[in-house]
Amino acid sequence: MAVTDRWHEGAPYERYIGRWSRLVAERFVDGLPLEPGARWVDVGCGTGALTAAAIARWAPATIVGVDPSEGFLAVASERPGVAGRAGARFLVGDAQHLPLPDDSADAVVSGLVLNFVPDPAAALAEAVRVAAPGALVAAYVWDYVEGMRLLRIFWDAAASVDADAAALDEGRRFPICRPEPLVELWSGAPGMDAASVGVEPIDVDTVFADFDDLWSPFLGGQGPAPSYLASVTDAARGAIRESMREATDAATRPDGSIALVARAWAVSGRVG
């Protein structure tokens, strides 16, 4: 089954994953060993969750968000805390070919992006290139195998209805989403100080008002799971919905809200 991941519209993505990525971004930047007034680059900045968190926590002298989606950048540039911020700018660009000069950043970060880059090693090499000596290079990705419960429930439900969906499961597609391959990638990057590399989990609560609040964002067509869902028949879509409803029964509170947990893995290291 050939399904193309769609990343064009910022508003549907915000309802789908953006509201949870903000929580992860805040936890991520809180744990970075940095100082105010640094020069930042946010690779694959998307709708600006990490950019906004970096500004709020660290007051960077400059921060450049780079993303291939003009639609996402439009949302990022208008995000509260970012819009009108001196030193913040956004560029259309590819993680594997950053439109930035060598040694121009004190921190190069990336949130929930590395899985979707065709060549993660090339993207990391670009991050190291634009990082100044001693700069921090850090990223985080969802644990699609088990820790990101919302998506684990979705893909298990999809595979129970459509056997072909298993091949599209993000836990299968993106083996880099676990600690060991992240450490291996960072430690092996030319120019990276391997002794400085470390990985940590970031867990955030994802609480949905009700099942519709969990389900309806999957209909927005942005990202792998919604892109897949848009490609199936109405009958298959309905069956997946009911399978997800059954799977979330145990996590449903008396008031109808649904409490899940989302885990990301954060990796970081210093340029030598």
C-alpha cells in the first residue's frame, strides 16, 4: 500500500499532535544545559512548538526555524510568544540541506522530525556543520514502538481491520525511535564528541475530553496516521474507530475523559 505522508496544513496538525508536542517541547528545553542569549536553530520547526518553548525558557539572541512546509511556517510565525519576537525568523528548507552558514549556532535542536528525514545521518551532519565548536546538538522523537500510546492504539486498531496497515505502522517504519539507535547515530556522527552523548525519556500526559476529542483529529489528513485513514473506505474507517474506542475503554474516566501517556526520547551531544 502506497500512502504519502502529508504535511501541509498547520491547523489540523495542531489539533492532532501539536497540542501534545508543545508539552514535550517545554520539558525538552527545560532539560538542556544552555544559557540565555545563545544562537539557536530549530530544524524541522513545523508549527513552532519548540521554537516558542526555546524563546520562553532561554531568551535566545537569535532563533531560526527551518521547515519545508510553508503552511506550517505560517502557523509558526504567528504563534504567541514567537510573532513579532526580535531575532526570530523562519526559512523554507530541508533538514539535509540547511540554508545556513557553518559554525553559526550555539544550539541546533529538532523536535519530532528525525524519523521523517530520508537520511537521518545526513541531517545530523548538517546540524553539526552549522553548530559552532562546543555547541549543543539535540533532538527528540516519539517512541512509536510503545510509548506514544495514542499512535500505538491507532496502528494496532488499523492492523486489526486492514492487514496492509501494519507496513505503515510508525513503530515499524522508524526504527530510530528507540534509545539505542539514537545514541548510535549521535555517537557516530563526525565532529560529535561521543563522550558527551546521552539519551533521556520525556513522558507527558495526553488527556482527551472524550473519545471524539481523541478520534476527530485523525480526520485532519496531516501526518502518517491521518494520511492513511484518508485513503481507506468509509467502512474500514468506521471499523478502526470502533476498535480504538474499545481499546481506550480501560483508560476512560467516569467523566468520559481519556487519559493516556506519550513518551518521547531525547538525545543530545556537544560538537567537539
